[in-house]
Amino acid sequence: DTTYAHPKHTFPPQDQVITACVEGCRKLLGGNYDPQGQRRLVPLNWLIAVGSYLIGKERIILAIAVAFDLLIYADSRKRSILRLLDWPELEDRLTDDPLLTPLHLVSMSLLGKKKLADYMDSFNGRFTHILGIRPTGWTFDNSKEEPEDSFTLSMPKIEGNSGVWPVPYSEHSSYRELDEFLRAISFHQMIPTVDNWSDTILDSRRNNSSNLLAQWASRRTNKRTY
């Protein structure tokens, strides 16, 4: 899977991004107390919408749900897909009532400020503000080749009652993971499965010094191949 076969796509590991998302939500939404004096980490007037594709991104929304002890709303089609995962911890938190929880799993196509605001308004005043979390590796550009431990996840600027928070999370391997894998094994041939290279970095007709395929191929050894 060569989706991110470019050094600039060296984004942080999933666990690090998940922790940053949870802590970010805590800073933005936390610290309120209800009249009974019990700490309410997510005010009920906020709606957190986590984007997903047909499948994927479940670890982020589950971590937020566990951290704040929330149910997760998803529509009937999404719930039927999630139940196929045989993931009890996730399934136990699913609800078919969007008004029972401020944590919703939504389509990535919904993650625009106007669409998010319209989605929130569809609940007739139940929520007053909405934060859309957009998890995708394409939001992170490490062109400066900063070290992994320097990663910070800045909170989005909320204008009006809606905001979108891009976070560098993907189910695909980042460039560093691809590179480490190909350094660790010997191979006869590498066949890229995803062609997302708009530049020349994998074009063998260009300077080999910028050809990742050639660089990886040069690391082949006489060890047993797999």
C-alpha cells in the first residue's frame, strides 16, 4: 500500500494522534460543572462530529467516547457496518438516537463549516456549537522533515458556531513505516498498489537520487526473500 510513499507524509503514529485528539477535546470542551457539582467534561451544547469513510477512524471516536464516557451515534447503515467488526467495546457504545449523545460518527463529506452547521441545526436547538474532526494523513505535510517527537496538534479556530479540525490520522502506512518495512526485508520486486504521485519522486525516467523505488531496490540483500 503505497498511498503515502513520499517523505513529506511522515505523520505521527496513530496512538500519538489519538491522545492529542482526546486532550484537544478536553481543552476545548472540558472544565464545566453541572448544577449537582459533578464534572461534565463535554458540555451538552457542543456536538463533536468525527468523520469517517465506509470503514476506518473508529479508534479516534472510541477513544473520545471512553475518555468522556459517551455514547456514539451513527446512522443505521454505519451501525450495520460497525457491527460486522465484532468489536464489543465499540458496539456497546452505539446508539440510534442522535439526541442522546454529543458524539456523532459522520461521513467525511459532511466536514465543511456550512454543512456541519446545517447538520447541527437539524436537531432543533439541541446543540449550539459543533466541532468536526477530520482524520486523514493528507492534512499533514512534513516537508521540513521535523522529528516525530516534535509533533504538536493545534486546536482549530472556531468562528461562529462551527469549526473543522484536521488531524493527521490514517489507516494507511505513513512514509516512515513503509521505509522501515522495506529496510527490514529483502525482496525481488515491489509493486506499488496506489498511484498518488503527482510529482516525479517515483518516476524512473528522472534522476535516480529522487527515485524512491530505486532507493528501496538498492537495499536488497542476499538474505532470504519473502
